[in-house]
Amino acid sequence: MIRYALKLGLSGALALALFGVSSTVAKGEPFSLSEENGKYVVEAGFRVEATTKLAWEVLTDYERIPEFVESVQSSKVKERKPDSLRLDQELKASYLFFTKQSKVSLRVVEKRPTTISFKDESRKSFDIYVGSWTIAPNKEHAGSVNVTYQLTAKPNFSVPSTIVSIIFEKKAKELLDGVQAEIVRRKTVIHPTGELVLEGTSTLHGWSSKATQIQMWLHVVNAKDGTTTVVRDLDKWREVVSNNLPVFCEVVIPVKGMISGEGKLDEKLNDALKSEEHPSIRFRMSEYAIRRGSEDGDVADGIPVRAKGKLVIAGKEKSVELDITVRFTETGVRIQGSKALLMTEFDVDPPKLMGGIIKAHDPITIRFDLEAPLTVSVGNTVTN
């Protein structure tokens, strides 16, 4: 049997530093990897200053795992039951000139809010692939939790054990570092005030659905090294936007938090947007520029901006451009705008009511008027 004793520390600290947040993740957390007869066992964990709820939120955000774990190329929920789900993932591992693509179809069982167990049922790349995540309060450090990861895997492809061991070490550490960094990043979430509405028409009348929950991240990016910083100073934000300096902006809208006031419409809209498999509508800005020239002109009480990024609806991602106006208030940054879309562009079938007698039309508009406060909120509702 081969056993490897490793330490996590520097790489995790560097990942957390990307968000300009002072990390309290413990240094030198143990990480062990053992191998016997082609079966590899990883046991690892870390402590992070966060709530159990936040750690659970990150670990169960299955479809967004590729955003914070590089080795996970794809992660899609294919089936969801009350206490379990099926998660299909594509994994990529490389070492020197060796690259391996792997696929797993995981049966995931959740025991809220502490344990997630998983087992590959496909056996496409592994004869054995079973493991778990557990979350527990840290008794010695108030406000912290221990996150523990365990994996037992036996690949069904032929590769020298030394290379496989190196790859398992590298990818497991990358996974842990990514989860650590994402937990810390989400601690900087902003819950904006204002309004975001999804509007459309039907064969009978117009309809609208209002977001009651919105999460936003708004950071200043260091153009030299790509690190981000949470800025609370209005004058600094005026300088950043006026000079078109890099900004990280992401908005997440839980679909089940969209309320129309008509229960049947809410139900049909949730079904159309596939809320069980894809719980959120998401937008992540990739770049922006101040709109200038005779066509757009300058807005006296605001800055006209064209933002480009990726919009994800019902699990389908598309590149979009948003024309917005940015204003600075006494307490934060106000963002206003709208975007016309087609539901079918995102593989969404327009909802139908009364057995198809009433049909929603394909075009919809997302209209928003949001203010991001300069202090991090602990709430999760949007208020007018």
C-alpha cells in the first residue's frame, strides 16, 4: 500500500486572495491519499469561517461547480427526487503529456444540512467512485465550520499508479481550494433593494413576475493580476466606472422566488424554466464600456453603460448585451435597464394555461431598477 501525507495551505490562501477577503481558513489542514490494488482513497477537510447554511449552499450548487472547480468541465442535474438526484459530470485531468477525460453519473443523496453522499452508477470511467461531503460546526472556533471530503475511486483505465496518484492529489486539492474560495466569495454577497420583473404577453392579457430574492456580487478588479476587492467607498466607485476600470459583477435570481400573484402562472413558469433542475437565472458580466456618441449621448444624472456577459436561463447559456444606466446614490450604486429576449432562445417552451387555451407569447422583457448598498446584507429579500 502506498500512502501520501500532504498539506493544504498556500494554494488555498492564494485562491481566497483572489477576492480581496481576509481568510480565516486554517493553514496546514491534513490531506491524505492512499492506494492499494488500484483503489485510491482521499480523505481531506478544512475549516472555514462561515455558517453551515452557506457551506451547504456552495456544496449543493451542482450546476455551477465548473465555475469554481477547474477540473469539472460539466455538471448537470438530470433527475431530482425529494431526497436524491442524478448528477452527470465530465471531468478533466492532466499531468505533463497525459490528459484524461472522465465521465460519472452520480446518485447524490442529501441529508440536510450536514451530509452529501454520492456514488457513480455508470461505471464509464471508474469501477468504484463513491464518497461524501460533511459539514459540522467547529467547537473550538465560533462562527466556523469543518468541511470534510472523502472519496474512494478505482479507475477502469490503464495508467501507471504513480501518475494516477499525482493526478488524484492535484485534482482533489484543486477541488477543496475551489470550494473554500467559493464559500469565502459568497460571504461578500449583496442583496440589492429595488425591483426586477419578468414581463410578457399572452393570448389573453399581459403578465409579469417579480423577483423576491436576488443575490449580487460587485467587486473592483485589479487589471494587473486579476484579483478582486470589495469596495465600500462611493468616490472610488465613481472613479472606477467613469474611467471604465475592470469590474466583476454577477447577479443570481432564484426562479422559485419569482412571484406573479397568480399561483397557477407561478407553477407553470417554474415548470417552463425547469426550476427543479436549474434553480436560478444568472448573469455574469465579462466586460462593459461607457456608451458615448450622438446616438446614446450622455445622461445628466447617470452614466450610460453597455455591459456584455453570459446569461443563463433554464440551464442554457447565451452571450448578451445590456444597455444600463448607472447612478450613485447616498448609500450605493443604482443600476437600471431592460432586456428583450425570446424564451425559445433558451430552449424554454412558453407556458400554457387552461389546457393550452391561454398561451404565453415567446417574447419577454427583463426590466430592473436595483440599488446595491455598500454594506454586505445578511438578508435575502428585495424590498421596494
